[in-house]
Amino acid sequence: MNVVSGGQMRDHGVDIPSMTNELPPSPPARSVAHRFKPSRRVPKWHVVYSLLALFDVLVVGTGLVYVHRIVQSYHRSVSTAQVWDTRLNQASTLDEAAGRVNLAVDGVFASQGTETAASQVTLAANTFATRARVLRTSLTEIEEAERGKILVDLDKAVRAIEEMKEAAIGVITEFTRGNPTAAAAGMTTFSAAQVRATDALRALRVDVRRVQAQVFARQEDEIVGLQRLEYLIEGLFLLMVLAATVYGSRLRGEFERRTVESDAHLRELEETYGELSEARAVLEERVAARTVELARANDALRAEVEERRRAEADLRLSEERYALAAHSANDGLWDWDLRSGQFYSSPRWRALLGYDDDNLRGNISEWMDRVHPDDRVTLQVRIGTHLQDPSQPLELEHRVMHRDGEYRWMLVRATAVSDDSGQPARMVGSHSDVTSRKNAELQLLHVALHDTLTGLPNRAYFMDHLDAVLKRSRTPYGTRFAVLFIDLDRFKVVNDSLGHGTGDELLIEVAKRLTAVVRPGDMVSRLGGDEFTILLENLASDDGATMVADRLLQSLNEPLQLGGYEVRVGASIGIAFGTAAYLAPGEILRDADTAMYQAKADGRGVYRIFESSMYDAALDTLVLESELSIAVEREQFRLQYQPVVDLFDGHIVGFEAFVRWQHPARGLISPATFMSIAEATGDIVSIGRWVLEQVCRQMALWRHALVNSDQLSVSVNVSPRELWQVDFVPFVSGLLKTHGIRPSQLRLEIPEGAVSRNREETATVMRNLAGLGIGMSIDDYGTGNTMLSAINELSVDTLKIDRSCLVGLTPEGPVHDLVAALVDTARTLHISVVGEGIETSTQEQVLLSLGCTLGQGYYYYAPLEPDEVAGVVAVAPQRTNTTG
């Protein structure tokens, strides 16, 4: 606004009377501020109240602390009682273990057999020792002064049980030899030891109960002391309540005095307000007069403003259309009148859908009727949302049918235009054809969710789909489904021997075969490597999944023609059925994977259905894996040696070293249980080197202890992972020099699988070892498909026929023909052949007739402890002929 002369203001050409006339002077107001000056001193009752509040907080806090300590004391008492009950139970179990030793001895006279009685005595004594160690461990938390007497009695009991064990074994030995007099004397010793054990266990129980009573007494004293403090706190609480009561009356008087002062101040304010009311009446008269004048001026101003608003609306409409046209030079424009339903579309908009001016009727149905049914509801909801709240932008990609019947992806951008009342009256917008970009995005999405080699859905796609199926299974619309986890059995052999290109061709062919077996609605996915998964939905029963698994195995067992080679791979399949117990897709995939590994463990080429026991086995394998690492650090292994004999005269020509895991809790564990775990974790390298070092040390000790030790050799199994270590050859050479062993006395056995997996590297290492003079053998021969040419490339001098090839060996039949072929292979290569796992004389005679002159197995000798070897060699048959 501009200020003009004459006491008027001019705005938009309308004269508005000014209001510059002076108002009547206000009557002199009586100042009352001086009557409400606040006091600057702090009231005494504030200080006292603050002190009382501080005292309350201290009392409450102290009470809570000591109540907490009392509760903790009660908890400790309960916990201590439970611990001591456990210790008493442990002491009681010692009586039971001691009684088992006596029962084992009685078993001799109950015709149970001396060997059974001896093993029961040893087992009972070991059980007693184990429980004694458990009790001793649980006593470490007791003070030394209280623990001493218990440990003394416990040691007496342990010694007495050990004496009972030794006396019992003596009695059993004499009883076996037929010396009743000596056995009776041993029973006297056994009875005396039993009395001492009984007395020691009785004293042990008394001491445990005595210490328990002392501990309980101390805890009771502690609780009584805390209860006294609790009484003191309760007294402080009473004092706090009394102080609050006394001082409350003082506060009430202070409040009454202040109320009287407030009433006086209110009366003074009422007098002042009356004077102000008189001045207000005069002012209201002047304002009323000016209001009439302003009303006339406002009418004229309102008319001019309305005219300008209409002009601005027309201008804004023109500007919006122009801005939209400039922004969307290649887009189709439209303008929709929400009241009349009229729909204006630009020529470009109609051209995007393949129409001209004569083909459209000019209403909103021209757009909505062509929207894809799956997108129509979303579009209508978004339009409604924007009309209700214009701050929510309308921008949506949707499909619209072209005149040729194909759908085009369109990006709509629109905004609502409101009328004078603020209600949406029109909507203007544009359409952009984004079909090319959308197709590119869909292609990228397909690439992201599919395996680039086989074109199958990948892990991400499979897991998303499995998650949806799993969630739907919990609804009334859910159906029975199953997950099949497939792993190719011999893919790595093909990939390593024929190359990665051939391996890729194999995976593509496998994908085709899997897809051809399943139904159209089932999903086949490649997780990675040679692992595939299949999701079977809408199963009528479990048989539907097993029938598919059978067809899959049959299809994958058929030979493949790849790169000029006929290849057979086979597969192992794990099956997990969807149940309500599964909460996430990863859980059912994990169980199918576990079942697949069980199928591999059961011989490969089969399927297995997941059972909870498989999970327990997998968990046990995980525990063994952790314990195996500890065993490697602590060297919890021992070696046994099985003689290799000449089949003509039975004389010993060497030994094969077998490693055993001496587990502290599970006892002796065979390599069949832990070697595969060691291979997977890499611990096989450390174990293998420990075995080689122990064998060389043992051979050095045998140099003067064995007859003809210079003519004996020791064979050691070497894993592929160990063989392929870059320093393996220098390591073996160093061991031979350190222990003074001739290289020809050491033989290294390489599994047949290592030859086919990495032939060139294996051949190089074996040539270097053979160059040192070390004997080289191929172990487990006959279990793979190693070609004759591959064996000829290796520096081997012996083939060891696997024990599985000798099962059912007779003078005629398919097993005989297989073994004959293996022996002929060795004869063709001019190398020796050893039969493993010989258990019958028939096997021995057939091998001799085929030309196999060396063998080993339980028919001759079981694996021997190192200190048993010298005795066996001394009584073994001596060489009578020379074999090749």
C-alpha cells in the first residue's frame, strides 16, 4: 500500500478512509506493581522440605540395596543346595561303580566267561575313575581347607578300586589257568581292597555332608545379618513418615497465610480493571464508526480482486499447459474435466496408442478401458489418492493397449487443478512411452534372477519362490511340496580332466535333463557349481517326490557325449518335505542338503529323504570337526601296522601304517570316521605329516629290533591334498635323512582318485618322489576308472587292488573276471600287484592262480601295535622264494 495526503490510503484505485484521528487519552492507571514485589529470600520451609526429600531418597535407596542383597543371598543358598545335592549324588554313584567291579568278579563264578568278566572289571574300574574325576573337578570351587579331607578320602577310594581291579584280573587269570589256590588267595586280596574302598567311600560321604553343613551355616549367618539391617531400614522408614507428618502441619499454616495475601492482591486488581473498562467503552464507539466506513471500501475492493482472480486462473491454465508441453515435447498430453468427464488428448497422446482424431470419443474411458487389468486398480487408487491429497504426486508406470492389440508401457505424470473453493476440478498430465526401457529392465531382472550358463533360476530366485510357497502352505490354500537337492557325483573329475569348457557343456546338458523330467509347474534351479535344486508343488503324496527322484537318477545315469568322450556322472539327491515346522526357506534347503550328503555317504547315485537323525549326524560331524582340530594340536593319534605277506610262503615283506584317533571320550576312532572331515578342513595335511614322521622314527627303532629289517618296507597312505603341497617332496626327503632311512624302505600309496583329478601335477610329484628311490603305489585300485595310459605316465611300481573288489571272489564269475583284468593290467605294465582285505583261503588261492603274489588282510594279521611287531616278525615264516 502507498500512503497519500489527505489522511487517506489508496489501494487498487479504491479510496479507504484513514484512521489517524487520535483516541481519547486513557485515564491515569494506578500502578500496582509495587504491591507485588517478590521476596528475594528463600523460605525456610523450602529448605526443610528439600532435606526431608533427600532423606527419603537415601532411606529408600538403602532399603532397595539391602533387600536386593537378601534376595541374592537366598538365591545363592538355593544354588548351593542344588550343587551340593549334585555332589552327594556323584559320591553315591561311586558306590554303584564300585559295586560293578565286584559284580564283574562274581561273573567269573557265574559261568559268564573269563574274557567277559575281565572286560567288565576293566570297564567298571574305568567308570569309577571317570566319575571320581568328575567329582574332583566339581570340588575345585570349595576352599582348600574344606576340600582337603574330601580329596584324601577320594584318593583312598580310587587306589582301593585300582587294587580291586588288579586283584580281580589276577583272580580271573589264575582261574583261567586252573589254579584255584592262587585264585582264592587273590580273592582275599580283592576282599581286603573292597573293604578299604567301602570305608573310604563311607568317609567321603560323611565329609561331603559335613562341608555342606558348614557352607549352609555360613550362608544362614549372612542372611541373619542382612535381616538385622532390614529391621534398621524399617525403623528409618517409620522416622521418615513421622517427620513428614510433623512438618505437614507447618506447611498447612504457611499455605493459609499466603492465601490471605493473595485475596488482598485480587481486590486491588479488580479496582484497576474497573478503570480500564471505562476507557474500553470509549474506544469501542470510535471503532464502530470506522467499521462502517471500511465495509463500503471492502465491497469495492472485493469486486476488483474477484476479477483479477479469474484472469489469473485463465493465465495459470495456459501456463500449465505450456509448461507441460515444453516438458514433454515427445509425450502425449491430456486434460481431464472431473465434473463433465470430458477428456482432451493431444494428437501425440493418440498417436502413442495408434489412433487419430476420428477414432476417439473424447471421454476418460478412452484411457481407462485400455489399461491392463492387472494395472487398472492400482492406477485408479493412485488417482483417488492424489485427488484427496494433491501433495502426493501422481507418477505411475502402467500398461496400455495399443491399437495393434499389444500392450505398451506408459509413464503417466499428472497433477490436480483446484477451483476457487479448493476442490479438484481438473487433472492435467502426460503419457510417455517407456516400453523400451521397461523391456530392458525386465531383461536385467531376468539376468539377475537366472543362471547365465544354464538359463535356470538362480539361488536368489529359488529362495524367493520357496519363501512364497512356504508362506502359502500355512494358509488354507497351501499344498504339499518338497525340495530336492541334487549334487553331481563325478563333475569335478570331468571338469579337471576334460577342461572347464566341457564341464560347462555338462552342466547345460544336465539342466536340460532335469527340466525334461519334472512337470511344467515345477521349478528347477542351479544353486552354483554342480548343485541343483527342484521345487515340487501340489504333491498328492510323498511318493510323487520319490518317483521324480527315481526318474532323475535314471536320466542322469545315462551316458553323455561331450567333446568326443562318453561321460557318466550320476548324482546324489536329498529330499525334504515341506512341513509346518519350517519357518524360513533356508531351513528346508539345509535339510535337503543334509539328506543329499547322506545319499553320498550311502554310496552315491541314490536319493535319501531327510530325517531328524541326519541332522544329529551332521551336528555330530560338526562337533568332530572342532574336536579334530584340537586332536591335531595335541597329537591325539596313534599308529598300527598291518603286515603285507608273500602269498607263496607267508613271509612278511613289509607293513602298511594305519592311523587311529585316540579320542579322550570316544576312545579309538577309525580313519573312516574322521579322514573325510580332515580332508575337507585341511587338517589332513598336518595329520599326514605327523604320520610320516612317526613312521620314520619307528623304522629307525626297528633297525636293530627286527629280523631282516633292511628287507622290510612300510607303506603310508598320502591324500591328494597332502601330495599337492609345494614342499611335500623336500619334507619327505628331509625326514629320511633325519632318521637315516633308506628311501626304498618307504612306500607312499596314492589313492586312485588323485590320478584322475589332477593327473599332470600328480605325475610330476610322483616322478620326483620315485627319483629319490621311494616306492610308489596306487591305492584302492579298481574303484575308479583310471585308464591304462594314465597309470603308465606315473612312476608307480605297485597296484593295490581295493578290498571291495575281492568280496565274493571265487574261481569263476564276474568278480573273478574283474580281478583277473586288474592283475593283467599290472602284468602289462610290469609292476607288482597287492590284494587288500584278504579274509579267506579261497581269496588267497584265486589271487595266486591269477598271478597276484602279495596280499594283506585279517586272514593273515590284524593291524599290530608298534611293540607287537617285533614278536610277530620273529615267529613269522621266513622267505623261501623270491616274488616279483
